[in-house]
Amino acid sequence: MGKLPTISRRTVLRGAGAAVALPWLEAMAPAATLAAGKPPVRIAWFYVPNGVHMANWRPKDAGPLGELPPTLQPLEAVKDKVLVISALAADHCNSHVAAHEPSGGGFLVGARCKHSEEPEVGGASIDQGVAQRIGLKTPVDSLALGIDPGIRGDHGYSGTYLSNISYRSKTTPAALELNPKQLYDRLFRGRPPRRPNWDAAPEEAKPAAKGDSVESSVLDLVREDAQALQSKLGFSDRRKLEEYFEGLRSVERRIEGAGKDAHSHHQDSFKDADLAKVVLPEGRGIPSVYADHVTLMFDILTLAFQTDTTRVATFLYSYEKSGRAYPEVGAPGGHHGTSHHGGKAENHAKLSAINRHHMDLFAKFLGRLAKVKEGEGTLLDNVLFCYGSAISDGNRHNHDDLPILVAGGGGGALEGGRHLKLEKKTPICNLYLEMAARAGAELGSFGDGTGRLPLRG
């Protein structure tokens, strides 16, 4: 049998109005250097509003993670890729006037936001600082993803601070993507990705199946190109490519299902919100169930990382000061009101249920990344994620001893399975500096950081 051809890492499948990046395939492996085939580290920040119930978050002891506390229990299957960090602080979120607006406006910026109806933060947020340095290597420099629309601010602060944590400049937040259909179309339809990457979990090869509809399926638009490519690949690469295509098909089918009516979960979850009326987005393309919306956004983010469409992202479970209700987990009242628990056991229970629901969705996302083969490891081995909040206890509104964990492998930078206790009020910007460096952006300094925070040893 003759030697199979080598294809370029920049190969894309093209069709009428669509271009699809490829995962990493063995046929792309350069013969000259091993380093050229090493996956990059992708970084992201996942933000939960209103703080957490710390008693059910914090592990009892420093050192190896044994039995996980209730909120973290969904992470059990991937806890060797998780580092829980205690005593990090975001002093730049402090204000004598309000707590929530300065949290959103300062969390990733590392400096206080302006007390004004016109939004002005301290500068570009950490994700955008990284994107400015490495974003030209990918078709999309960064993604700012969210689930819920924002609301008006209070206490003389702009509402922009509540619904955005990513800022391109002092006065410009990164455009927040809420609708899965619009996000998918922007990433995979009509935009030719410049640089494909990495590799999906193997599955038994099957014939290419027709998509749900020619109109809705990106894969149908590039089918002829895909069939031509498959005929040139070895058995292992054909399996990888078909697995990747199946992931794309799955996302498309779920988006199509969500687009059949104009109802979204927003119409149910904010009808009794304890804040000013939320302006709801048009429902088409947005699932009717909150968890389905989060999962779909996570799956699109997986595809974006898997194909090297982007290496930087942020994700908002809801806006800061969120009044979202979670009746599906036994917390029918507004989240913000519940976070002002007043020490009441019933409020602690509801808040813990919300916290665990968020964590369960995150844990399932990490589990999916762990199944995507990439080089000698998995996609999970090559991400570095920060998960947490700018507020610790929602009743106290304190910005020290934050609920923060780091997940992934960081390309070997993260030693997981541990609870790391730092000195009190260690700047969270130290963590950001380390994450930036691991993604290929040595910043030197950022915000109130005093130096990079080692994630091993």
C-alpha cells in the first residue's frame, strides 16, 4: 500500500457559503519537528454570579482532594484535573457604594471600575489582553459567551458592569454571545477558519450521513469536499473525522430543535425576578431549558477549541446580581434574593442547590473534553480554566477568600487533585498572569498582581 499524503494543518472543507475547520489528524503531523504538532493551551473563565454557599464549597483540608464537599462532588470523575484554591482576593472589586456592579466590572480587569452610569473600567480585561497577543493565530481572537441578558445597574453604576466581564478597552465590552444558533453560524458558516487543529475521540467509521436539512446543515454544504478528503485518509483519521462530524451534526440538530418556536427559558425564569424587568432576547435558537442552553454553548465552545477556531473565552452562567429562578432544582425564588440568605438554613439549601447545578453542568463539560483525543492526551489536558465568582458570601458581599478552582491540564502546567491554601488576600491577578503565560502571552504584570501563581508543587 502506498504512503498516504500529508495534508496541511490549514486545510478546511469548503462549500457554498460554508467553511469547516478540521480537527488534528495524523495526516497533518509534520515530519520535521515534533514541537509543531504539540497542541496549544486554551484558556477560559467561567463566572457564577452572587457568590456561593462557602460551607458546601471549601474542602476541609489543604493537600490532596479526598472526599469532595457537596458543591464540588460533580467533579469526582475529573478531580485529578482540578485544583481548588482558597484565599484568593479581588480587592479591585471593593466599593463602599455597591458590591455587584464593581464585581462584574472589575473581576477580570484587575482594577476598579468607574462609579458612573457611563461604563468605564480600568482597561482591557485579562482575556482580551491575551487575545491581543495570540488572537491573530486563530480565526476568532476570543469568545465572550453568556446565557442571560443583563439589567439596569443601581447605586449610580452602569448595568454594563453586571452583564459583561470581558472588556476590549476601558469603554468597550466584548460582544456577548447569547444565542447558540447565531454563535454556531458565526463560527462555522460563511467564515473560512484559517487554522485547523487537533483531534476527536475515535469511533467506528460510518458512511457520511445526510444532515437534517440542506438549509440548516453546514456539513451538507461541504459534503463533496469532505468525501474527497476521506478517500485520502487512513483508517484512524477517517474514524476521527467522522466522530468530529457527528459532533457538528449533534449541535446542528439541537439548534434546529430550539429554533422551532419562539419560547426560551428566559420567559419562565425571570417572570418573578427580584430586580428591574429583564429585556428578554428573541427566543428562536435558544432552548426552552436553562441546562440545555448551557450545554449547547459548552458543546459549541468544545468545537471552537477542538478546531483551534479560538484559544480564549469567557462564559457567564448569568449576569452578576442575577434574579434568575431555578425551580428545576428546588430554588424557585430569584438567585440574588436567595444569596442574601440571612443565615437561614432554607436559603443556604436553595443557594447550595443552585451552586451544585452550575457545577454539575461544568463537570459534564470537562468530562466531554476528556473524551476528545488530542495528540498524546486529550483536549482536557490542554485547557486551563478558571471557575468561580468575584463574591464569596452573597450575604456579606466580600471579595476575599473567593470560591475559585482551576481545571484542565494546562499542557502540563497544572497539578490537579489538590486543595491549595494560600496566604490571605493573595491577588487573583497572580492566577491570571500564570494562565496568560501558559497560553503564550507573557504579560509581565497585570492589575494588582504581584507575580505568577505556580499551579504545580
